[in-house]
Amino acid sequence: MSFTKDSLKIDAAAVTEQICEQMRSQIRKDLKKTGAIVGISGGIDSSVCAALASRALGPKRVVGIMMPETDSSPESEKLARELSETFGFETVLENISGGLSGLGCYERRDEAVKSVFPEFDKSYTSKITIPSNILEKDSFNFFQLTIENKDGAKTKRLPLEAYLQIVAASNLKQRLRMTTLYYHAEKRNWAVVGTGNKDEHMQGFFVKYGDGGADLKPIAHLYKIQVYQLAEYLGVPQSIIGRVPTTDTYSAEVTQEEFFFGLDFYNMDMLWHAMETGVPAADAAKVLGLTTEQAERGYANIQRKITATEYLRMPPIEIE
């Protein structure tokens, strides 16, 4: 199979029609539902899913749920409203800050941050990142914690115990959003549409029973760069298409590349596609302008993430 810079280009019109046809069948026949609930964040993935649902079912059968909280960017709600105006579906605003406070989300997270930076207080914001491009050296990624205020930023390598507590507390956000989506779905007898793409689904960039919880996942088979192609075809606002993908989870803004993937989406998706289709690393490297060693590191890192997060994609294990 030939591997070129255009190997992941799709016929966006044909893919859209295929997805919409399957969404109609899955929602109406398989799930016995009559509409779709989509959590919208102003990001590219949720925007494409809302646009697909609107095309598949009609905008009157779609409701977009905006779920900001204390650490959310105001830009998220602004872009989500622009999306709803573009495609004509109803929106509901659910601020989940109070629920998260009740669950101890912020308190538990800040306790862990203070174990690394005792001076941390409300004047600071914080974020977790990985320190380098995954193609540049043979090593496992480690996480680092950064706190920032008006006087500047401080960064330290994050101990495992603190990392686990920060992530566990932060994951309450995705799980409360899932709970909120199902409230709105059940009151209408509608389905919850998952918004994760292939990069997130297969490499484990989602929260089990959080943003991973849904009735159907229409773009889980598409690479991120293919989602962008659908966005252009569907007419998603350019303000959303041009937005840098972020986690919108931490109080300090952090991109998905900085926090998890460690590589730009084009090179990551192309390397992954090459690996999946049996293209030798040396051949992929030539097409992408990389060294063979960089391509091999990319292959290894992607496979490592897929293997390490297999438990997230497993259903509950039952006794046989």
C-alpha cells in the first residue's frame, strides 16, 4: 500500500452521509430513541458531532448542553453558542461548579498541588504537561506540574502520588458532565452522543464513565485530522476550526499536545496510519520529513499508549 502525505484525506461528503445514515439507524432502531443530546464545548470534536446530529435528525431533534465550571475558558461558551446559531439547535447552560465543589473536586486537587508547591493559593493557576516532543528521545513520558501567577511560572516534576490525586479529582469534571448529559437525555428519551475521535478513544485520552460514557460514538473511527476535514465540509465556524485544541480542564490553559499526545496531530495521525497499515518506519519517515529513529519513536509511543489504556475500553468484567 502506498503511503503519501495525502493518505488520510477523505471524501468528506461521502463520509458525512455514511455517518448520518448510521446515526439515524442507531438512534431510532437500535436505541429506540427520538433525538440526540450532545455536550458542546466550543471544541472541534463536539462541534462536528453536533453538526452531524443536526444533519442526521434535524436540528429540532438535537440539544447541545454547555457545562462550564470554575476553570472553564469563557471562550468555550461563546463558541458553543456560535455553533448552535450556525446549525439551529437548542442549547442548555448547566454550570457544574457547585456540584464539583460538593464532590470536593477543587479542594482535593489543590491539596495535591500544595504537596508539590506549598505556596500554592488562589492567586495561582495550575496545569499538568509532558515536557518534550515524543519523537526527540527514547524515554517514557513523565508529567510536570506548573503553577502560574502575575509574578511568573514555576515548574517541577510531578510525583506519582500527587499526579494521581490531581487527575482523580479533575476526572470528577468529566463524570459530572456525563451525569448531566444523561439527565437531559432521559427526560426526553433521547440518546447521548459521544464526541471522542480515534486519537482520544484508542490512545486513552478520555475518562472512563466520564466523556467516554455515551450511547453512540460517531467519530471514534476518525483521526483528528479527518475530523477537521468534516468540519470544513459541514460548515463549522472558522472560529472553532482555528481554535487550538485544549483540555479545558485545568485552571491554566494547556493544549492537548502539551498534556497528553506530545506531538502535532498531523504527524501523529500519519505515523499511526502508517504503523497500522504496515508501512516501514523508514518509508513513513521519508514522506513526513523525519528521521527513521523519529518515526520509530512515534510508532512505539502510540502503541504504548494503546496498550497501557486498554482497560479504559474494556466493559465491566464478569465472573464466568
